[in-house]
Amino acid sequence: MRGLALGDTIAVLLKSLKHSDPEVRRSAAAALETFGAEAKCAVPILQQSLNDPDLTIQVTAARTLGRIGVAAIPALLQGLNHAAKQVRREAAWALTRLGSAAEAAMPALATALRDPDLKVCMGAAQALGAIGAEAAIPALIEALHNANLIFCRLTAQALARIGPAAIPALQEASQSSDTFVRREAFWALKQLGQPTPNLAFENSSPDSSSVLWARKTGGRRRGLSPQVTEQIPLHPKRIRQTIKIPLA
């Protein structure tokens, strides 16, 4: 009986997703999210809703697809290439929750490491770490050169989660001329049980070729004193919080 009632409820919500009133469509998309994997029959219509004229509906549809799980991966890949950054963020976060089951999304997530939106980049890094695919190592190593230090730490964290297969690439990165690439590579190697030098920065005056971190922006600027990145608290399952981390 419950299955029949559930099916009827989902059928009504799916019909509502096609309603002319955007408020009705918003409510239907939000309600479907509560059904999780039981709403997998809704994937095709939710995928269509990613192109709804209303941004709120697009975002809610992406979030709902993430709750459905593996059956929604093709739709989430569409979301990862969406024009709206909010939809791309939801798709990346959803793929993170799926972990190794989302391995098919690895190439798209590797590309998303270069997304113009920082939150999408962060989500992609965490998703790749959760998937643990060795094929993602080159893209993650390249991402260590990004100017945002929190994103770099998430990338290093992803490499550490991939495991011993990342050690050779991390050892090579630890020889980089970029101070911050070296630091994050050493941090990841330390997580993998590898011997590393003291990670504290030396109190030396920066020269014209040095790239140092501006702690007010979370990026790298010339001529400013860096902070110890090991003190940055990260929350892998709460990407929204990572960009609000106090860096002082």
C-alpha cells in the first residue's frame, strides 16, 4: 500500500513540475527531494527541469537529482556543464556524496577544477577525492598551482584521499619552484605517511620572483607574509562553509 501511495504522490509531483505557475514547479521540485532514491523515476523530468526558465527550479532540480543517487549521474553531468554556476555547484556537491559510485563523472570533474566559479572548483576537488580515481591525479596536481590557498588545500586533501598512487606525483610537486605548491604537496605526503621536512615558512624577505599569500583574500600576492596552511580547518562534506573559514 505504501508503495502505491508513494507512486501516486510522485506522479502528482511530476505532473506539477510541468505546471505553468513557477511557484507550483518550485514546490514540486523541493518535495521530490525528500523522496531520495525512491524518486528515481523522476530523473528524466528533473533533467528537463535543469532548463526551466526559473533559476530556483533549476537549482532545486539539481539538488533533488543528487539525492536520488547513481541513477541521476547522467543528469548531474549535464548539471556540471550548466550555464548557471549555482546549478554546477549543486551537481559537484551531489557527485561528492556519491563517492566512488560516481567514477564515470571523473573526466567532467577534472575539467571542473578549472571552472570560473571557485565553489564549483572546490566541489570538483572534493568529489575527485571522494571518488578516489587515480586518473584524476594529473589534473589535481595541476590545480595545486591555483591562486586560492583553500582550494589548493582541498586539492591536496583529494590527492591524499586517492592514496599511495598519488605519492610519485606529489613527490615531484614537492620539488616545485612555487613555495605553495611545495607546501601542499608536502602536506599531502605527510597524510600518506611519507617523511617530510618542517613545513614552517622561513622568515626571509620576498624577492621579485616569490609568490606569497595575501591572507585577506585567500589568494597569493607579492610581498605579503604567508600563514601556516596546516592551521586551516576544512570540512569536506560542507563545501559551503570552506570559503568562510577565517584565515587569520
